[in-house]
Amino acid sequence: MSSREIRIATRKSALALWQAEYVKARLEQAHPGLQVTLVPMVSRGDKLLDSPLSKIGGKGLFVKELETALLENEADIAVHSMKDVPMDFPEGLGLFCICEREDPRDAFVSNTYASLDALPAGAVVGTSSLRRQAQLLTRRPDLQIRFLRGNVNTRLAKLDAGEYDAIILAAAGLIRLGFEERITSVISVEDSLPAGGQGAVGIECRSADSEIHALLAPLHHADTSVRVTAERALNKHLNGGCQVPIACYAVLEGEQVWLRGLVGQPAGGLLLTAEARAPRADAEALGVQVAEALLGQGADAILKAVYGEADGE
Ligand SMILES: NCc1[nH]cc(CCC(=O)O)c1CC(=O)O
């Protein structure tokens, strides 16, 4: 068994490659003698960098090609940012490992201003996340949100070129790529509730491949898994695709999980929030419960308007 090879399907972005290399290193460390290779590929989401994700829509924009490689036995595992992984998996595939979470918060990056609060009226902020936009504009209706996509390096280059006064990125991506010093200030989860799964890396593989499951077991982080399970259950219940104004964040308090959820109007002005606590074993039901509380406040009307726009494009 130690002579076995594991092939990792990965996107070619710097962040995806970092995450694949991280999993490779951890697997080699856990199983001396195991051969681990990367199978880099291009996803639809990587090809359509000019369009807002909310417009090109489609669940799993970044994962479909990787899943096809698993199903066709061209790779054994696929490494994903949990934030980008759809709620449902194709027949024969599943998520069998969630690694320990990096900092889940959003980061404020600016060459001029120290924090969100320091931004002058009318400042231009780059983000293409409806979740970040909804929360920013509710706090600061004066800000101008401007479209920003591309990989982490591209986004930083656009900031440096002077196109924005500040940009918002996930802290985890910056830290992983060695850009931690570019984080001007980390935004508290109270000010910008993260996306479900943000900061966590997950591993997908064939459901029947028990040999691979056993090899992945040492990389699984139970606490992260419980938190991400609650967050994903909330997203799933709200039918959250990869680009919707939904935020959710779970933390552990001893044996309890505390889940906060939020749905916001992309133009700002209306943020629905809900929260609840449950024992770890009920993480999934907790996600549904908080989602239901959001629906009870009218979240479906906000989400329908967003989906309607994305479909019409
Ligand atoms: N949507 C792209 C994406 N997917 C995962 C991360 C960051 C790393 C993570 O959340 O694990 C990012 C970049 C960002 O939002 O700034």
C-alpha cells in the first residue's frame, strides 16, 4: 500500500496550487513512501475571469473539471477551497476530508487607508462578492463598490495600479500565498461575516475508494469539519450557489456550536441576521434552523431577486 500513488486534481491558480502542494506535503508526511503527484487543469471559472461570477452563475464553476477527472479515474483526489465547493456532489463522489481552517475572516487591503473606518466618503472599494458588498454598503452607503475579479496576485496588482482605494479579500488566501504583510487590517466577523467554508480546504474523492479514505484520515480536522458542516447546511437550505449575498460563520464553544447567518440586499440597506446554538452532533440541523430563521424574515425575496438577475443574463 505504501507504494501506491495518489494523483491530485487541481486548478492552476497560485492559490489552488498552494493548497494542492499543502495536501501533497501533509500526505507524504503522514505516509512515508507514498507517491503524490499533481494533475493541474483549467476550470470554467478560470476561463471567464472578465464576468462577474454572479452573472455567469452556475454552481461549481471551479470544480466541475476536477470532478470529471475523478470520475474518469484520471485523478484520485481533488483539493478545493470549501467556500467554492457546491452543496451536492455527483453520483460516486463525496467530500471525505476537511483540513484545519486558516483565518476565516475577510481582509482589508489598502496602500493608503488603515481600515474600513478610515476610508473617506465616496472611496472606491474593489470586491465582486455580493456578500461583502451587501455588508459594506449597509455599514457605509457612501462607498463605491467596483468590480474586482481574477486571482489574488491580479487583484493586488489592480490595487497597486491605483484602480481602487482599497480591496477586500479572504485573509486565508493572502496568508497562504505569502502576502500576509499586505493585509492592512483584518475585518472582524461582526463587521463582515465570512462566507460558509471560508479559510478551509476540503478533499473530494470517489465514495467507493476506501483505500484513499484511509490515507486521508490523518489530514481530517474534526473541529473544522463540524463548523463547516453547520455553515454548509445553512447555505444548502438557502440554495446558496457560489455567488450570493449569504454569509455564515460557526464557532465552537466547548461541546456547542454557535452559528451566525446573514442574508443581505446587495445594494445595502437591509441585512437579515439570525443565530443559534446546538450540540456538535446537531451541526447540520443547526444550519437548517438558522436558515429557516432567515427565511422567516424574508430572505427568500432577497435571494430570488439575486437569482433572477443572474438567470436573465
Ligand atoms: N472565491 C475565490 C476564493 N476561494 C477561496 C478564496 C480564499 C481562500 C479560502 O477562503 O479558503 C478565494 C479568494 C478570496 O475570496 O479572496
